[in-house]
Amino acid sequence: MKLILAIVHDRDRHKLSDRLVKEGFRFTQLASTGGFLREGNTTFMIGVDDEQVDAALHVVDDCSRTREQFVNLLPPDAGAAGALIANPVSVRVGGAVAFVLPVDRFEQL
């Protein structure tokens, strides 16, 4: 048995959760926040048998798309608000990050 931790952008969470239900995967979702842009993410905890890992990862990949976004990045010591106006920078957001972990024991109580 494996536990897949899949972190996706909030914009993709409804599509992914609907598809996981449709495909018969059981999961739990948690609200999370990204460290770089401090935007909302959703972390999916998906428990699967070993032979279902590739199918579950395919669903995550299919439902999570990357997109370009412009952000104003100010250094943490930028000083008073308005003292420095940063130029917008294009960054890629979205997609998914997935970790596949072994599960030694599973109990449903």
C-alpha cells in the first residue's frame, strides 16, 4: 500500500477531487499554503494499493495544469510601503507536486 501526497493549486482542487471520486479513489484533502507566493494550495492524501499508484498519479497530472502569473516580488527588507515599486515578474504556478510514501500499516477504525 502507498500514500500519495499531492499538492495542487486551489484552482485545480475541484476538478481533481471530482475526478478522484469518479475514478473510485479514496482521499482526504487539506488546505495548505505555498511558501514562495503564499497562495492557497490543497494537499490531497490518497491511499492506494501498489498497482494503483500510476493510475492515481495520472489523474493528478491530468487535472493539474501550470499557468503563468505576474507577481510583484519585494525583498523582505524593502522598507516602508510605497518606497520601492517592484516590476512584475512572470512565474509559473500550478501543476502538482506528488510524494509517494510506503505504508507499513493501515487500519480503518
